[in-house]
Amino acid sequence: MADVLLVDDDKRFLDATVQLLGLLGHSVTAADSVAQARELISKNVYTHMILDLILPDGSGLHLLEALPTPNTTKITLITGHPSVKSIVKNLYGSNIGYLIKPIDLQQLESLFEEKKLAFAKSESSIKLHFGYLVGESAPMRHLYEMIERVAATKANVMLLGESGVGKEMVAAAIHYASQVEGDYVAANCGAFSRELINSELFGHEKGAFTGATHRKIGVFEQANKGTLFLDEITEMPIDLQPNLLRVLETQKVTRLGATTSVDIEGRVVSATNRTEQDMAVQGCLREDLYFRLAVFPIHIPPLRARKEDIPLLVQHFLAGFNQEYNGAIGINDESMKRLIDYDWPGNVRELRHAIHRAYIMADQQQKVLVLPENLTSPFSKVAHQSQAGIRVGKTVEEVERELIESTLEHFDGDKKQAADILGISLKTLYNRLNSYGNVEL
Amino acid sequence: MDGEKNRFVHDLRNPLNTISINAELGKLTLERTGDIRKAISIFETILTECQQCSQVLETLHNTRFTRALDSSSEGGET
């Protein structure tokens, strides 16, 4: 059974179709205007939305923009002429169905049959906050409140959090919540080469430098009246940061090689995986720029601080993969427990990766995910090990202790083997361990 | 002239669409519920819509627009 939202201003057609779909066993809600439908969408989740293109208070297409993204609602447009198909396809992609007037039963039924299987399996009941965020834990509730508050203002936001916590998702959520007229534009400051960073950010005029064969609009202008997301802001070379500061202060962008400036407004959401303390100590962000960007800093919690959200995230990712691969894979309690117990140093990104991998390895008979023996990601090990090793300022004792402990860990606590490799006697090894106070090792 | 033609096509297509949906509804109602009263009211809707179509055609006949339609390459479209 599908949950259908039917939007059409022709009352007789609406009445008959509601009854017809009802007889076919679907639950139908009818709306006769964009405004009414918009209100319904904001409060309910529908599996299908059937839309008239032209409604008294605007185009049905406006409703597509009102839908949270990503969503699983199957969109169908009612049209009088098949030529509309190609136009809409160019605008909104091919994932839209069509009913060509005059509509008959076969057309209506095909709408549900075609996707019946996929929907029964992939329908996700997980609530998306601001169209992007999953989780009902206290840290996430707090985050939602912060997003709501800042969305009502024009303040620049700095997102702080470990790698993989979903900073780009939060940036998109802030844009979504702000309901601004401009676009959301994302740029990664760590990905630009030093030579091109100014032109990427601010644009250039034709002939501004060798190779500038045409005018380029920078991301600041692209995001005018919208939201500009600057990821890895702390990776921007420090001597180029004053340019960024000037744009933020004057709210004017001058393209390279241009004589006049362009007024810009909008919100800058920046992000870094360094802590505020790191930024201050390592000096990777100018202090004046920090205060411009972090008018409203938001800390995104690591996944291990919101373990109760893991089942929701798993279901959300599973629903996505099931839809993508047209499958019906689930998860058993034992696997779920392992996922909850694991620490996720790579956060939600690592979780998604693990689910994707387990999905590919899934048991097709039992229709369940198959997790690897060991969940640890190679990167979390690297991060861990990089803490060890020789660094200026460490004492010889500390380095020796690390060496002994890592070696023991490598041989699963086998002291004989560790002593051999370290080139010391077993007795010396025991003496050292005794002095660390962990004889149990 | 194009706008007028479009409106005419629209004015015919909508009642045709309502007729189509109601005919399907009538069929399904009789098959599944056997509710004759309901079916009769559905047929009445269909008849009203047929009259609507007829009226549109009548106004068309009485306007100079027919000539424009005749000379149009897409004149046969319903």
C-alpha cells in the first residue's frame, strides 16, 4: 500500500482519482493548491506524489524543491502532452514518472507496480532533520537547536569536528534551514592549488593571467544570497588568508583582473577538523579571520559520543543501498551489536563505508549484512601509530617504553618473541615491564 | 492565436481526463463493490463532462478560431 499525495486543482478529477486509488488499496491525501500541498509535505512523508504541472497558485514543480533531499518520494507529473517529459527531465533528472491525460487505470496501476518491490524494501522510516541529518540522540538534538537558531540569523558559522562526522551535511542542513534564495556552493580549500585559490574563490576576468581564456565566476559570487561552504579552511595558505578576510569585511568581491567589485551577501560556513586550540597553537588560521568566520562555532559530535544513533544511521544507509541496488538486505541483532560496540574513529563516514562493504558481502540467502571479522579501518591504525615514534621533546625512557609496548602488542603479548626481536633478554624485558607497573602485560 | 489554441486543447483535455478516470472508477466500483447507486452517480459525472466537451466544441464552431485551427499544422490534435 502506498501513501499518496495527489495535487490537482480539477476537483472532479481529484475526487474520482482519490476514490479510484482508494479502491486499489492506497491511502490518498488530496490537495488542490501548491500552498496546501507544501504544508502537507512539511508534516507528512509520502511514498508517492502525483502532481499537476499547473496549479492556480503556481507550478507543481515548486513542490519538488520543497521536498527534503535526499528523499524516496516517487514523483509523478500529470501532463497533457508527452513533450513536457523532456523539458522536465532536463530540469529535474529522469527519476520522475508521468501520467499522460486522459489517464486510465492501466497508467495509474503501472505507477505503483513498477516500484512496488523496491519500495517495500527501501522505504526508510528514518527521519531526516533539515533534509540531511540522521539521529535522535541528545548531542544531535542540541546540534539541531543550534542549526535552527543560526538559520534565523546571517551569522557566519564555523563547523568543528573530527574527520567523517558529516560537516558538509551540516553545512547543507544550515542552508536548507535558512531558506535563502541563493544557492549552496561547496568548495574545499585544501583541494585548490596555491596558484589557483584566489581565482577559484573570487573569479577572474578573461586575460587576467596566462591561461585565463574566459571569465570565471568565483565561488563567492556563485553563492551570492546563498550559502558558501569552505571546507578545510585551515588548509588555506596563511599568506593568502588576508584576501579572504577582506572579502568578508567589505562584502565585495573583485575578480582577478577586474577594475570594479561586485557586492555579495550570504552566509559563509567554514569547516575544519582541527580543534580551536590546535588552530591557535599551530597558527594555521589568522586570528582576525577566525573571528570573522566563527561568529557562531558549532561542534559536531563524534559518532562514539552518540552511539544510540548508530541503529538509525545503519537503517538509513541500508535503505539507501537497498534502493540503489534494488535489494532487500537487512541486519541481524548480532551484527548491529558489533556496530554499536565499535568505536568508529572515522565516524559516520567510516560507518557508511563499513555498511557498504558489508552490503556487498551480504548473505543473499539470509538477506543479511555480513560484517568483516575485524571492523578496524586501516586508517584508524595509522592515526594511532603516528602518535608513537620519535619526536623532539620525548625522553629516551618514553621512546623505549613505546617501543617495548608496541612490540609486545604486535606479538599478542608473547614476551619471548618480543625480547628476541628487541635484542634484549627476557629478564630485562620483565624488569622494564615491572618498572612501568604493568606486569600483567 | 497560439494561446487560444492551447486553451481550447486544455479545455477539452481536462473533461476527457475526468471522463476517463470516472469510467475506470465506475468499472472498478461495480467489479469490487457492486454499489449500483455509486455507479449511477459516477455515470452522471461522466455525462456532465461529456456535455462540457460538447459545449467547448460548440463555442469553437462559433468563433473565427476554427479557421486558425484549420490552417495550423497541428489542427488535428485533441
